[in-house]
Amino acid sequence: MHTPRASLSAIAAGILATSALAGCATVRDSAQVSSESGAGVAHPEIWPAYDYPVPVNPEHEARIANLLARMTLPEKIGQLVQADLCCVTPEDVRTYNLGSILVGGNSGPYGNDLAPAPEWLRAADEFYASSVDTSDGGVGIPVVWGTDAVHGHSNIIGATLFPHNIGLGAMRDPDLVERIGQVTAAEIRVTGQEWTFAPTVAVPQDYRWGRAYEGYSSNPDLVASYVGAMVRGLQGPPSNDDLLSGPYVIASTKHFLADGGTDNGVDQGNSSISESELRDIHGAPYGPAIAEGVATVMVSFSSWQGRKMTGNRSLVTGVLKDRMDFGGFVVSDWNAHGQVEGCTNESCPQALMAGIDMYMAPDSWRPIYDDLLARAEAGTIPMSRIDEAVARILRVKMRLGLFEAGAPSTRPLSGEFDTLGSPEHRAVAREAVRKSLVLLKNQNVLPLAPGGRLLVAGEGADDLARQSGGWTLSWQGTGIDNSNFPGATSIYAGLRLAVEAGGGSVQLSPDGSFTQRPDAAVVVFGEKPYAEFQGDRETLALDADLTGPYATMARLRAQGIPVVALMITGRPLYVNPALNASDAFVVAWLPGSEGEGIADVLVGDGEGNPRFDFTGKLPADWPRTPDMDDGALFEFGYGLTYGSPAAAWTPLAEVDTAAAADTRTWFAAGRPAASWSLLVEGNEGDAQTRVTTVPAEALSGRVRVSAADFQVQEGARRFTIQDGTASVVLRNFEPVDLDRETNADVLMLVTLNTMDAPDSAMLGAAGETTSGMVSFAMPRTDGFVRYGIPLRCLRSKGADMTDLNQPFVLQTTGTTDFAIGEVRLGTDAEVVLPCD
Ligand code: BGC
Ligand code: BGC
């Protein structure tokens, strides 16, 4: 149903009237942007100038002018807004003339993140149809659908998954990068989308950053050498002005600017570097992107010199649009406008004034739309800026051919589901895997003989989610298993195929035990999937709970079995014990769906010769210790080949990394994280008990704390409570700030076994003066269940999420008996608790 325009304007005017301050704020803000000066203000004249190569199409320009003359103000505002599938219907797109929809990492059609491919195409048709519906008298601008196809069409089950960008960086092969772009574009087109939020052209300078794997390299020249190729692969040449008639989509270079340059590698953080570093390191990839006519640029969540990029007019308009002549449109990141000084998720004219053309307003699209409309009607944001933004968006849509392309399902490649993960496409990914492997050590073990008996150990060896990393089917790459990867080949499966083809045999044994003595062992180890900010770490050490395979390597080696360490990782990390404990060491990065590419290089031809050589070179320095400042053990560009002269191995110094952990785990293995305490509290006035050893008693004997088993012996704490109110609390004297996590789909995960249900329970978080508690049914379970409570729910219940010194509180009344196995942040709940 279409909302009549008059009433929309009336609603909008009402909003403005009730918020008398809104207008004043805008006046002040626009004054601020026009006289930007001081820290975080760039000088466009010192930046390189480019020429946007996409030819001006006079026919398109005439059409744009004609449309702008006919569009109503609400129609124009709608074009500036992008909503997420989580929170928008085709009906909304019709009513509000929304310019774009996106599918975030955890969204999917019809509420199913793991929806089968045909459902995506069906949803694309529905959104398209409502966008072009002119029965209400509107002009009917077709909607464009964006998706994070960041290593292949990676939200779709069965798609070809390429190595994440860091692995591509190791290949040093722009031609292959272009072919990867072509395959990715073709697979996107099968399911009806037109736009990928890729490539990420970050130039990570600190690998503690959890998104470092999304960048090709720490070296700006290497990143710059890839960008044009990827954009060309995705979009075709800049002269291409009808992308949808061929196998293409539009690209988005992201995140402008210095997403990989934040201090200490903190995601969405601040970069305090100089303007020349900003330009020369992080700006380097944008020249080649513009030279290839990239259609969109996504602006970074992060800040430069204390100023949020999304509100930085000197960079977004001054440098990118004016100086670099970028002719496409600029999209902001997921509610990033809400982080701009003076803005909220619901209101941020500052972003538009800085040069953002389209707001990524996943769940906030409606208030953003209302707010922009009200301000436009009140004249506090200039029509010229609105028209310019709309024109940019229409220009890209015309170049795409969106106005003529018809319904998504009628376009070339649409619905050809066999194209997803086709043998030809997988062959390209397999080639990329082969070329991305980096050999750091080889003491006469590789290549493996195909005729022998091979042991494949390590928990990551037969785990497609693990080898694919974050941004795979789900946002964090968690909550999925091998059954979600039809047609893919795990590392183990690839090795088995190669060895069996040569007449040998393979035993898969995660813990490295064996029945028949192997001739050699491959021990797969390394990181587990993570994405944005979940992957940030304090040091460059592999998390201590992932180092178990070191002992497996040492044990096998002690028995005289040659060991190949194969590392799955999003970044170079300190792993000296594995380098010492193995005879050969191969970095596989995050290879994706084609595990056979690993066997291609590791398993020889049966006559002692390799079938493929190692060609990968490190895309960034490999650290000597967990502290980057201690320098490189292997420098950028390092990588052995089969021809490298054998050198003696001098054992590397090892340091203690027992404390290296994901700081998002607050309680595990029966213990709170380092510097945290486990407390039992009663009503106000009762003495509080800090539980250090078990068994323990609290609240005058009303609560008994003992050990219970979870994953490992005594891996949980059991609380047996008699009557009354009692709270189990995790406290940290350094209050935690969960603001970023709260803006995303992050949950507090609590793994509980309830043996005797309480009368009532509340679960939540608290700070010194605020708290957010949710009532929790807490039924008897007789087994551990991983519950998740959305952080945004705790915020809506009143917790100040920036300042929590008791981030976990479980309060019960009545007699109860339960055990807590784990408390951490994450996305993989078995049961998501309602927020009511
Ligand atoms: C990420 C972007 C991504 C977007 C949509 C953001 O949080 O920073 O890289 O494209 O979400 O999923
Ligand atoms: C979405 C991602 C997005 C992130 C932003 C998540 O809820 O699924 O696509 O990038 O939030 O932080």
C-alpha cells in the first residue's frame, strides 16, 4: 500500500516540529562542515588527481535530468536509503521508493540466512517488481541489491568460495584476480543480485586487526596492483555501459579510508597517522579503482585523527569525489552514520553533507528516511546536495542497465543454478588455492609420496567452515558445518583423493592417534572463523586454546614420523613452537571450498617430483614474537619453493603465550578470564563471595559451588542454591565497552545445564549505575544448552553498553541447581532468548 505523499510530508513536518532542536543542530552542523579545519581535515590539493574513465552518456544524462524533474521529494529521499533484508519488505520498497536493499552477513531471503539459491532469485524478483511498480503514480526506479560477495558469492550455499584476500595477496597474480572477479560476478548474477560490497582494498598495518584477512597485503603497491584487476573482473571495462546484459555486477571498493590503519589494529577505531601516510598507504588502491571506473565506494566505520570518516567532508567530497574525480556513488557502512559526532542511527544529516550518497541503514532506514525528508522539506539540507546524490545513484543504475534489464529472473545467467560452484569455477578457485600457499620450512619432507600411508591430524583438517573463515554463509562464519558446503572439498578430502589416486592410504585422526604407523603426517591447525571485531586480538599470538596441535606434532615427530604443519589462518601469527615441532610448514590462509588445491602442491607425482611448485610469497611480515615491534621472522615476500636449497633449521626462541586469548570469552574451563572474577551475591547487604577454588560456599551456606564436567573434566561450575535470591556474576574491574558489538548482531552466549529449575530467573549485564536484565524461563534441561541473549536487548533494557563492570549476571529465585560451562560473546546460539 502506498502512503499518499501529502500525509508523508505531514508526518515528516510533525517530526520536525516535535524536535525543535533538530533544525538548529543542522544549521550548526552544516556550518561546521563548510568551515572544516583542524585535526582530521584533509588537503585535497596534495592528493593525486585522476580522471574517472566512464564515458559521459548524453542519453543517460538527459534521462537523469528528466527523472529529477519528475520525482517527488519523498521519491528522491527513498533513493538515498538502503535497508537490510532483515527489516524490509517489498511493500516497503514500493511505499518508500527505497533505492537499494542489502543482505548483511546474518540476513537472507524470507528470514533464512541459509536459504537455497532459488529463494534468493525469487526474493530479488519480488523486490524488483515492487520497486518498478508505478501504479501509485511514481516514477518507479528499479532497486539495486547489494551483498558481501567477498570471497566468491559467499552468502550462498553451493557457491564457489575463493581464498580470502590475504591468500590472493600471496599469489602475486593480478590476472588470476581478474578471473576470480569474473567468476564471482557470474555466480552473483545466478541468484539475481547486482552489486557486491567488494573488493576490500584495506592495507592492514597491524595484523591484530580482525579484518586483516580481508585485505590483500600490508603493502600498498601490491594492493594497488590487484584492485583494477578485481574491479575489471566484476564490472567489465569502464566503457561497459550495460553491465547486466553481460556477466557483470557493480563493485564497491571499501572501506574509505584507512580501515586497515587504525591505532593498535582496533576495528572501527581511530587512525592517528599523518595525511601523507593516509594518502600514500591507504589511499594507494583508490587510484587504480577509479581508473577502472569502480561504480561505488563504501566509507569506513573508522576515524582519522579523531574524526569519523562517514562525516568527513574533506575526504569523502574533497578528496574522493572532487580531487580523484570519482564518478560513482558513495555508500556508508552498516549504521556507521550513527557513529558520526552528533549523530544517531536515526538521524544524521551530517553524513549526507559530508558526501555520502546512500545510507546503509539496515534496520534504521525508516527513521533515517523520515529524518532526511523532514529536513529536506524544512530546507535545512539543500536540494542541490539531494539532487546530486540521487543523480549519482541513477547514473550508476543506468550504467548497470538496470532500467532495461527486466526482472532479475529474466536476465542472462539468472536461475542457471548449475553455474554456482560449476567445475570450471571451482577450477579457478583451486588454482588460487595452489598459488596462495606459502612454504616457510621444508626439511626434506615435501612433496609427500602419493603411494604411502598418510596421517591427517588436527581438528581443522575436515572442516569446511574453518577453512573458509568469516563472511561465509553466516556473518562470523560460525554455526555451519560440512553439510552446508555441497560440492566443496575439505583439506583432508583433497589429500585423500590425491594419495589414493597414487595407490596410498589416508587416515583422518583429529588427535593424531593412529592404528597403523604412517609414513608421514599432516597436522592442520590455526585460527577459527571470525569476522568484524570478533577477530581483534591484543597480540599476534595464536589463541592458547588453539595450540593443542603443537603437542601432536611433537609427539609424532618423537616417534620418527615426518610432520607437515599446515596452518589455516587469516594472518601471520607467532607460532614458533609449530615451526620448531614440524619438518615442513605451509601457510594455507583461508583457502575456501577447494581443498584439493592444497594436495596439488603437497602431494608429489610418485617419482619424488612435485606436481606443482610453491609460488606463494608472504603478503605481510611474519612476526618473530607476539609483539610486532620485535620485527619479522620472515619478511614480506618470503616463501620457499621446491628448488630452494635445503638449509639447517636453527630452533627458534619460544615465548609463553598461555594468556593469549580471545577476550570475548569471559568464562571457560571452570575459570573466569584473566583479571575477571566469579562472584556470588545475594540481596543488597549480603556478603558477596568471590569464588576462586571449589568446593566453596556463599550466602551463609545457602549456595554451594562445586565442579561439574563440560567438554573437559571439571570444565564447568555448578551452583546448588537453597531458596531466596542469588546472583552469579562475572565482574571485571576494567569496565568493558560493548558498543560496537551491540550495534551488530552479537549475542552474549551462556552455556548452561539446568538440573533443577529456579522459581524465576533474570539474565543480563550491569555497570556501576545501569543494568539491563531480561527475564529468562530457565527450564530444566538435563544437558548443556548454549543460550544467546542479543546485546541490543540488554541495551534496550537500560544497560549502558559502553561501561559494564558486570557484563554477566544470572539472578535466580527459589531452590535451583545449575552448571555454567561457558560465557562468551558470539553469534552461534542454540537458543536465542526473547527480549521481552
Ligand atoms: C561491514 C561491511 C559490509 C557491511 C554489510 C559492515 O559491517 O563493515 O564490510 O559490507 O557490513 O554487511
Ligand atoms: C550484519 C553484518 C554487518 C554487521 C555490522 C551484522 O549484524 O549481519 O552484515 O556487517 O552486523 O556490524
